[in-house]
Amino acid sequence: MTELLALETTRRLMQPTPIAPIHLASIALEKSYRKGDLQIPVLHGVEINIRRGEFLSIVGQSGSGKSTLLHVMGLLDSPSVGEVLLDGDRIDDLPQKTRDELRNRVFGFVFQFYHLLPELTVLENVLAPLMIRHSMVSYWKRRREFRAAAEEILEKVGLTHRLKHKPNELSGGEMQRAAIARALVAKPEILLADEPTGNLDAGTGQEIMGLLRNLNEQEGLTIVMVTHDESLARSAHRLVRLTEGRLELLHDAA
Amino acid sequence: MYKLLLCVRYLRTRFIALASIISVMLGVATMIVVNSVMSGFGTEMRSRIHGILSDVVVETNSLDGVHDTNRWMTIIREVGGDDIESLAAMVEIYGMMTYDYRGQPVMKTVQLIGIEPRTKSDVSPIAGLFETSLDSYQQIKEQGQVVREPLRSADEPVGWELTADAAEDRRHRIELEQRFLEQREWERKRSQPEAEALDHDPSTLFEPINAKTSKDAETASPPDFSEGEEPAIAVDPAAPQRARLYVGAGLVEYVYTDEETGKAKVMRIIRPGEDVMISTISAGRPEPVRFHATVVDIFKSGMSEYDGNLVFCNLEELQKVRGMIDPQTKDGAVTSIQIKLKNYDRAAEIVKRLSTALPPGLFSVRTWEQKQGPLLAAIEIEKAILNVLLFLIITVAGFGILAIFYMIVVEKTRDIGILKALGATSRGVMTIFLSYGLALGIVGSGVGVAIGLLFVTYIDNIEKGLSKLTGRKIFDETIYYFPKIPTDVSATMVIWVALSAVMIAVLASVLPARRAARLHPVEALRYE
Ligand SMILES: Nc1ncnc2c1ncn2[C@@H]1O[C@H](COP(=O)(O)OP(=O)(O)OP(=O)(O)O)[C@@H](O)[C@H]1O
Ligand SMILES: [Mg+2]
């Protein structure tokens, strides 16, 4: 863990060049779902290396397994076969508690369907990862600092005027931006975004993309983004397509 | 932190949770109320039972009683040593009490207790046993209004004298009777001088009072009878009988519901100053006797067992009429000796020592609790059973919580997935729902305790309100003698009830909480 934190400080200094070290990787990743006696394969040996500070786009047909891939890489799900590596270390077989902690500290998730907590306000939703990370006492001590951080992020995504709103009082785009803010507030190393622009009009979609690109360029955040929109996807460093459970390179800007 | 926040939010937004809070609350409140009332009744009963008896009772095994009371008392004092506070000797026998009511003879079996009021009072754990239970010392209230001030001041020692009112009453009545009789006599002589239908003669009803000395003298032990102030009393026709009684209220009054107001009213058939006939029944040596006695006071302890059974008589007179006084030594026999201890905790040991010290065939020694064992045990068992039943209510509330929580967990499946995706541990998720249960339990039992205590405090007002609302008396004084519903709130009971309710709420939330903790994040996220 300390190693990871040390890496995090050096991360900002690095440029997203192809020679940057490999940040997140998967080896021969397979995932199949069991349906009764039937095994439904979704991923067939996905091999991918994502470099530190890279912006990777994944496209693919609906049902091709893009969300599943993100879940497995982000430790939300475990692979049937294969390994997930973070900075060269295998992480998918770590004990549950460590994986919970990695999810909280290293990964930021933006879900396809936002997945905000309906009982909490936008601000509280954004603060949720920090609340989970810190004990009650330490959270209470640093609550001003955390609140300031959350407000800063919400300003970045343009939701300052919606802090006290509940998710059901927001538009789809606003919810999407709140979800992004939540993913970023805990200062993750890797952002896993599942169709962050899927429900937005072209203009707002571009805005969000700009935001992500900014984060990637200025803060060196490693981003893996799933999208349907190939024109958006092309603005990433690298674009891969998931077909029949395997990855195929479409475009490499570097 | 998120645990607390979510717990509070779920609590605030789920109205269904309110239902489980209410069920816990009601369970706790009823348990507190019922327990308080039950133990109120219990303590009241115990103190009344104990009040009539004393700490330790030494009873003779024969109805004849034993002579040499002083010797036995000395032995008891020696054996008991410093533990003994006071002793009282008495005669306890069974008998019948007969009086006329509207021309009809009323007959009751009674337990006749010959006592010395002062010594009897001394052995009772109640300070002023008779002062608190005899009618003439009481202020009588009706609907909050004083209708009669006490006839005797509290510092007047208990004795066998009639109150001025009762004496006046008696004199007046006897004069009336006499005049009535004279008139009847005169009329009879005038209309049918020769007809003598004795069985139709109403004067037989009143015969005892006028001819009191003759009959009593025959049955009572003749040697003592010639002495004392006897001739002086005989001169005054209104003088009370030599045998004086405190009669249990249940024997001479009955409670009826007033047609107009619907209120319970007491009808007293015999009032102090009137005479009744006592006959003793006996299998032993003293022959059954009949004698007239004047009711000096009405005794009301609040225990229907006692008030409907006991008749206290002046000890010496009872010994005299029953022939229990030794003609030579003038020593009266007694059937039981009651003992008051300085410290009741030592009762068991004293009983053991007395049992060995006193001749075993002659006496049996028991504490009041042993003597009234079955009654006391019945109260305890009743309470225990009720507690079990009420605890079931809370358990039912617990199952309600379980079901509701399960529902909430299912409903919140996606949220749980989100939390886990954001890095919440299974323990953390479990904590949300456990503390949710804890909060429900605490709030429910807290409010329940408050409601229960309030209910107990204002139970009489509530009872009145409910009675008015339903038009039926809920707490009927005709059944219970208590003017108010007795309650006894014990702190341990309240704490115990509240804690177990909280426990049940937490236990009920364990299962749903575990389910929540075990949810797979991705599957939870996909849940619709
Ligand atoms: N829990 C599951 N049980 C059974 N099958 C599943 C499960 N989860 C996913 N699948 C299947 O795996 C396949 C891939 O699903 P996934 O959600 O990864 O697709 P996707 O590429 O994200 O699609 P979309 O673009 O519509 O979001 C689908 O065919 C889906 O039916
Ligand atoms: Mg998907």
C-alpha cells in the first residue's frame, strides 16, 4: 500500500508517453457466466497493457462484454481465468479486504447507469468514497477539507448549483457529471468509465470528454473509457474494440 | 461515516421502519405497564397478607389451644433472643356469624380471632394495622368529596369501645325497638288476647338484645360470670354486649351498581353498634357455644380473603365464652402466637430454632410466607406466565423487524452494490443494517419506556377515561378492593425490558444484514 502511495506522488510528474511503465494489465483474462448447466463465455483471453497516464477507449457491440471487462479489471468481479496486474503485481487474488481498499483508493468508477445513492444529496454522493475510506472520527476531523475537495470537483464538472439536490431531481447529464465527480474525489490513479457520455447529447458529451482529457493531460490520470461513440473514442490515445471476447486494436495515436 | 449517514437516511425515508419502531414500542410499553400493575397487585397483596399475619406464626395443633401462654412466650423469647421484636397470643377458631337482614337471617362462616388489639397491632408489619383498616379511623370520600371525617382521631388507641356515634345509634335503635315491641304487645293484647303464635312474632328478631344476659350466661363459663360490673351493664338496656367484634367488611356489606349513576356503591347491612350472633363450631373439647356480640367496628384490609372471613373478637371474652380459661389459675388458653422479628431475613433460622425448641406435636412454626405459600406462589406464577406471553409480543415485533429489514435490504440491493463498488467492506455494509436495527430498537424501546411509564403514572386517569368512553368499568372496585390501581415500577424491570427489546431488534437485523453483506457487487449493481 505504501508503495502505491509513493507511486501516486510520482505519477503526476510523468507524461503520457508510450515509454511510461505499465499501470494496469490483464493476462489471458477469461470470464464466463454460469446459467444453469451452461457456461456463457463473455471474455476469451483478453490481453491488455495500459500505461500510466494513458487514455484508452474501448468500443464494442452491446453485449460484447465491455462492462464485464471493466468490472474485472476494477476488482468488482473476479476473472474465471487469468490475472489482473496493477503496476506489475497481481491484484485479482488478493484478500477481499485489500481488494475493497484498492477499489476505494486506486480505482474510480463511473458506471453506465450512474448509480448514485438516491437517499443522499449530490454533495454527499460525491463524498461517499471519502466517507468509506476514513473512519468516523478521522472523517469528522477532516470534514471541511473533504467538503472543499468535493465542492472543487463539483465545480469542475459544473454542478455547483446542485449540491443539495437529490439524484432524482437531476437530469441524466447532471447525474453523469455527479457520478464522474464521485469517481474523482478520492483522487484515484485509474478512472474506469463505462459509457460516461452514453446518455448525453453531443454537446454535453463533448464537454465531458473535454473534462476527461483535461484530467488525463493535467493530472496524469490513467483512463479506461468504454463508449459507443467512435468519434469520441478517437480522441483517446488508443482505441481498442472488444469482439467475441477478445480485444483488437483499432487506432493508436501514440 | 457512510454507515451512520445511510443508517440515518434509511431511517428517515423508510416509513415502513416506523411500523417496526411502533411494534417494538408497543411491546415494551405493554410489558412495562403489565409488569408494573402485576407487581403492584403482588406487592399490595403481599403486604396485606403479611399485614394481617406477622413474620412468624406459632400455631397449636389442637383447637383447644394450650394453656400456660406465658411459659410458651418466655420460651419463644429465650429461643428467639434479640431477634424478637414482639409477641401476640391469640385464639383462632372457626365459627358462624348470624344476623338479620330485612327479616331474613343471614349466616356466614367466619374465622374468629380473639385478640388483644394492641399486641396484635404490634406484631403486624403495618404500622397501625387497625388504625389503617378499621372503618372509624378512616375518612370517607366520594368522588373526591369528603363525606365523613374519621370518627376517631388517629392517636386514639385501638380498643373495644363504641364510638360516640355508634353508641348513640345503638341507644336510639334499641329505644325504637322497645317502643315498637311495647306497641305490638299492647295491640296483641287488645285484639286477640288468647292467641299465641310465637313463630309469627317479629319480636323474636329483637329478642337477643333485650334478653341478652340470660342466654349468654348459660353458654359462657358460669364461674366468671358472677363477677365484675355485670349488674351495672344489665341495668342499661343500650349498653353493648361484652363480646365485641371487628367484623370484616366483606361479611356485612355488599357492593352494588347504582342504576342511575352506574357507580359502584357499598351497602352496609350491619353498622357499628349493632349486635350479631356468633356460634363457634368445634370438634375439640370446648363445646360449641353461641353468644351475642356487638360490632364495634368494620375491618377492611383490602384482601377479600380476609375481609370476607375474619372476625376479630376481644380475646378474654372469647376465651371466657369458650371455656378456655382455667377455673383455678384464671389462665386463658391460646391457639396461636404471632411473632414479629426485628429483621425478617432471619425468619428461616428462627423458625428452625423454634421448631426444635417447642414440643413438636404441640406446635407448628411457620413464616407468614410458608403459611400463605400457595397464594403467593400463584401470584408469582401468574406474573411469570404473563411475562412469557408479553415477551412473545416483543418477539413478534422482532419478526416484523426481520421481515421489514429483509424488504429494505432487497430494495437497497443496488445501493449496496454501489457502496461495495466504492470500496465499502462487507463488514461496513453489515454495520449499516445492524446499527439500523440497533437504532430502531433504541428508539422503539426508548419511546416504549416513556409511554409505559407515563401510562403507569396516569393509569387511574386513563382507566377513568376509558371507562367513560366504553361506558363500562374497566377497573371495578367491586372486584378489587383497591381504590386505585396499584402499580410498582421497578427500575431493573424497566431496564431489562428495554435491553431485551433492543437485543431482539438487533438480533432480528442480523439475518438481513448478513444477506446485505454477502451480496456480490456486480450482481447487486445489475439488480433492478
Ligand atoms: N451476471 C450475469 N449472468 C449471466 N450473464 C451475464 C451476467 N452479466 C453479464 N452477462 C452477459 O455477459 C454479456 C456481456 O455483458 P456486458 O454488460 O459486459 O455487455 P456490454 O458490452 O457492457 O453491453 P452494453 O454495451 O449494452 O453495456 C451479456 O451477454 C450479458 O448477458
Ligand atoms: Mg455495458
